[in-house]
Amino acid sequence: MGTVPKPRSKELTILIICVDNLKGFSEAISACYPNTDIQKCVVHQIRNSLKYASYKDYKAVTADLKPIYKASTEEATRAELDKFEEAWGAKYPTVIRSWRNNWDELVALFRYPVEMRKLIYTTNMIESYHRQLRKVTKGKSIFPTDDSLTKMLYLATMEVTKRWTMRVQNWGQVLSQLSIYFGERLDPYINS
């Protein structure tokens, strides 16, 4: 595991963050990191939508949601949401309200090129990592010290990262796009 370059500024820089739909999470991030773009997890939004749908409508609702999150532009996404509302708004107004209330953070990904969108639309990667950490702590009911827990999580992280062998597709292009969008905020990390 390599070392993380030190930013020139003493302040932590977060460019984009993907969050699930926990209440207050976006507000807390905005308060601490006002320049951070917040993207709500599209997968969580879909799961949340299906929570309100009848089981017999799952396939149809899922099929009608797909064009919303697969659209290529924010305008196309908005049009697809309008179509979804026409079809399902009367039966599932809570689903529509949820998409509309979270809209600005659900479509934040459209500010970026397609290559970057694939990295920021969902929290699944971090949830997978958390699942791996839970596996190693699940059997332990108590840790003698905080250090023992920290060491166990560190060792588990070292094991998990050994399996992270796949490179991010088009990483050079993504890094180039990040530097265009975030310029000086990213420079201390790239040029270190």
C-alpha cells in the first residue's frame, strides 16, 4: 500500500462524495465541506422506491425506473421521471415525492462525463468494504482495547486490498477530467 500524498493545504479536500439517503447526512457534509459535490446513491434511491411498491408491481416499476437512471443527460432523466409519474404517480405518490425531494443530489453526476459517473453513482464499493470488515469483527463480542480493534481492522483492510487488483477503467481519462473540473483543488494531490 503506497503513501497518500500530503496536500499543500492543511485542510482535507473532498471533491465528490456519494452518500446513501440517510437523513441529515448531506447537510452535515455541506456544513463541513461546503465545496464538495454531493451525489445521492442511485441504487439506494431505487431500493427506497421499491419499498413503497407492491410486490406484484416490482418488475413493472423497476422497468419504468430504469430509463430514469440510465438516461444520458439531466434533461432526459427529468423527462423520464415525468413519464414515470404519469404511469405510477397516482398509485405511488411517495416514490415520486422521494425522487423529486432528492433530485438535485440524484442528478449531480450529470455534471461530469460518463467515465466519472460510473465511479460516483453508488456507494456499493464502500458497502462491500464495510461488509468485509464486519466479517472479521462479527465473531468477536468484545475487544480488550481500542487498539486491538484498530489492529484487527487494519489487518483486515490489508487482506481486502490484496484483492483489489482491477484498475479503474479509463483512470487516466478520469484523472484528466477531475483536473479539469477541480483544477487547483486537485493539483496538490497530483503534483506531489
